[in-house]
Amino acid sequence: MPYEIEFKSLSNPIRQSVVDLLAKRPMSVRELTASIDVSQPVMSQHLKVLRDADLIYAKPKGAQNIYCVNKAKLDEIRAFWTAHWSDLLASLNEQEEE
């Protein structure tokens, strides 16, 4: 299935929370750890998973990184998901009519 890595990375509730927060505004690791109440090493690991899936990216700002949502990638996944489920539901409706 396409986007398996991306969906797997979003299967974790902490990573879902990170994406939700970053969708509102870019944030530093410190802001994310304060908002989600996890340690910095734990947050860094979750950020790595999301970066590896290309769902977020980091912009250097002085001595820290500011994390942002990769809107283009999320739009791509949303389009796939919408088309996939639309096709599936249409197929199920056809089966019911038979």
C-alpha cells in the first residue's frame, strides 16, 4: 500500500499530537516537549520518525531547530486517502445493489 511509512509513523498518539500542534504553528523541541509533557530524548525520537516519513521538516533558527509540518506531503496523503476510501465505498455500494 502506498504511504505505508507515513501511516505507520502516524499510528503513534504522541506523533499524532506533534503533527496536530505543528499544524497550528511551527515549534521548537522545547515547546513541543512542554506541550506534550515528554522528555527531550523521547520527543527527539518521535521527531526523527516524522522527519524520516517526510511529514515534518526542521528549519534552523539560531542554535535550535524549528519544526514545521510538510503541508504538501499531508495534502498528498489526504488526496490518496480520499480517493482510496471513495473507491472502496463505491465498490461496497455496488455489491449491496447486486
